Amino acid sequence: MSGSVETVAPSARPEPPENGRHRASAVRRYRRARTLAGALVVTLLGAAVPGAGFLWMRRRIGYVVLVPFVAGLAALGYYARSLHRLVDFAFDPTRLRIAAVVIGVCLALWALVVVGTYLFARPKAMSRLEQVLGALVVTLLCILVGLPAVQGVRIATSQADFVAKVFNDEDTATTPTGVTEEDPWAGEDRVNVLLLGGDGGVGRIGIRTDSVILLSMDTRTGRSVMFSLPRNMMNAQFPADSPLHTVFPDGFRSTDPNADAGNWMLNAVYSQVPALYPHILGDSENEGADAIKQAVAGSLGTHVDYYLLINLDGFKQLVDAIGGVTVNINEPIAINGNTDAGIPPTGYLEPGPDQHLDGFHALWYSRGRWGSDDYQRMLRQRCMVNAIVDAADPLNVLRRYQDLAKAGQEILRTDIPRKLMPAFVDLALKVKEKKMKSVAFISSDKFFSGDPDYAWMQSVVARATAPHHGGGGGQDDAGKAVTVSDACGYHPVS
């Protein structure tokens, strides 16, 4: 009798219990990982569009979150559509501080939404590794969401402090009357702003304004002219209807032949007039600014509406804050040194095209006098204004805004009303689009700072700002030597 042997195919053999458990555990891990990945995707959706993650999970709370978010975007769009509205907002310290608080609250709520979305979407059971991974991803999302919000709070706060300190509606006796937000230029075709560079703190008494530049802007076209005056100009004139013309009928000069001539130059008007004749122009928070505004107006035969004073000692902070400036240097410019005292410079800025200067070197580019004269320095200051305008492109300003605002608080003073800043920003954009003409009154056959021909100077100003010259064209007479069409180019001195 023969026996038979039962055989079992390998595929039909029972799987050992241990292998089955491993396979089931792997499937569970895969499902949990897939669910964790889905939860993180939903959380990312909720971070990008608050409430969207909840709606994806069919939870009505998503509408409670999404509706305020959409309303906030609509409000931002309302301001962003109008540069005028945006600037008006940016120069209102109260609204800026409220905005900083609102941004902070929104950041906290946004982070709460991100965390809440993840908690609703995450798997019920996760390993320790999965819990750590989920927590890390959610934390990273909160940080990414928070960075722009934190930066927004800092910018809003910095701007509020800057506006409150610099544009504090300083009350001076020489600002235009009849100015409104609807008619910011009071019907005038040109607005003239006096740019002053002082040798001390902007609030200090006794400042000498060693840099005097009148910026005249056509309010319709933006075509502009800069008139640079030497600090040592004598006999500055005052308008005929000014009380200062009564006490200085022959110009800003002393009747004492032994008086120190240094106290009667243009750069001394700011400090000397308030000291000699306090309140002569009426109630003012800055009598020095009133006096030099009238001195420039009378000397050039035009009106001066506002002033902007910058502390030259702090000027380097401003240049550093903007990331430096680029200028052409045509001959060595001294660093430090005092010609009168016989103290030599400690170094020089070397000649070369497109020289990038930090704040310290930009200051000496603007101030250095050793081996040169006031006229050369005056031309360099005009070039420095251009260099700063060129460096102040919107992206650069935004990137460095906090440093700029902090520097501005310390070194700027002005009587430009806060309510006019939107109009000035609109005008500044027009000015930046046009080529600016520059006129510098330097030593020539027509001009001598010790005894200026003011009638001739006034004729130059009238021609340069005449409507048919476009506020920036036209030809000068024999005084063409004062027209600085390419003073900032690279023309090395052999």
C-alpha cells in the first residue's frame, strides 16, 4: 500500500504572526503620516487665508475668521489705490499708533487661527516624533506669518515718532497764509523751500547755517531750480515790507566799523537777528528760521515759504541710514583740518568717478574747505543733495526706513505743516521725474560775496523761474558762470 504526501504551495503557507503585526503597524504608520501631511497642508491653507482651513474641514467658524480678513484687505486696498490717502495716513501719528496696535492684535489672532486649524485637522493618535514634527511646522508657520506683521508694527511706530517730532506744526511768523489741504500752495505757481545745513543740534541757539540752498518748485509741472548761496555773503537784503528792512535798510550789516565781519555774513543771520531784535517778526517758535527766510527772500527777490534745517554733525547718520551715496570727486577733498588755525587735514577723499561714500566721508565731501573755497564746497553740497535724492528710491527707503526715521528725528527741523505732506509728496514725485536746474552764486565778474549785486542776482532768479523757461531752461546773460549744469559730473582736475 502506497502512501501520499500532502504538499502546500509556498504562497498558501500561513504567515507567521510576527510578520503580520509588522505589516499592520506599517500600514497604520503610513495612514497616520498621510493624515498628518494632510493636516499640515490644511494648516498652511489656513495660514495663507485665515479661515480657509476651517472651511475646508466644513467648520462654520471659518466664516467668522474669513469675513474680517476680507474686510481688512478691502480697507488696505482703499488706501493703496490712492497715494494721497496713503501719505495722509502715513503722516497722522494717531492713526499710525492705532494701526500698530491693530497689527499686533491681528498677528495674535492670526497665530491663534494657525494653531487652531492644526489642532482641528491633526490625527487623533500620533507618535512622539509625529507630534514634534507637527509642532515644529506650526511654529515655523507662525513665525513666517509674524515676521511681516512685526516689521509693520515697527515701521508704523517709527513713522509715528518721526512725524510727531519733526512735523509738529511748528508755528513760525513767515509761513504762507491761506493754505488749505484743498489749495496747498495758496494759489501760487511755485513753492519755495529753504534747505539749511547747521553746525549744531537743530534745537540749539546760535546755529550757523553754513549751507543755504533755495529749492524752487513749479507746483504744476515739478520743474525745479536750486539756488545756492555762499555762507559768507554780505549785506543780505530783507523784503521792503519786512520789519527787518526797517532796521537794516542797507542790508544785514553793522554800523560799527570795528564789528566782527563774521557776525554779519549770511550764515550768521539765523543766530544774530533773534539775539539783536527778539520777536521783531512776531510770535514764532523759530525766530532764526524766520530771519534767514526773509534774508534769502529779499536777496533773491522771491518768496520763501518754508524751511528745512538739517544738523550737519548728524548728517552722517542720515547717509549711513540710506546705505551711503555715490558722487564724482574731481580733486582731493580734505578730511578735517582748519585753514585759519593752520591745522592740516588728517586725510583726503581721493578723486575718481562714482565714489561710494559712507556718512563720515559724505560729511567731509560736503564740508571740506582746506585747499578749496566756499564756492567749491557750495557746489559739492548741491551735488550731495542730488546724490541723496538718487539713493532714496522707494525700495531702499523701505528697507532702511527705521534707521532713516531714527536719524531724521535727531537732525531735522521744519515749519512745513503736517497737513501739507501729501501734497509735498505728490510734488516730490513730479520733481524726481524732471531734470533739476541748479544755479550757484559763485565768484565771477558778476558776483562778489563781499558786495553782491542783488539786482543782478534777482534778475537771474527771475529768468530761471520764468514760466516760458519751464522753471529749468533758458539762457543766462554774462552771469552764465553761475549756471551749474554739469558741476556734479566727473571732470578731474589735472
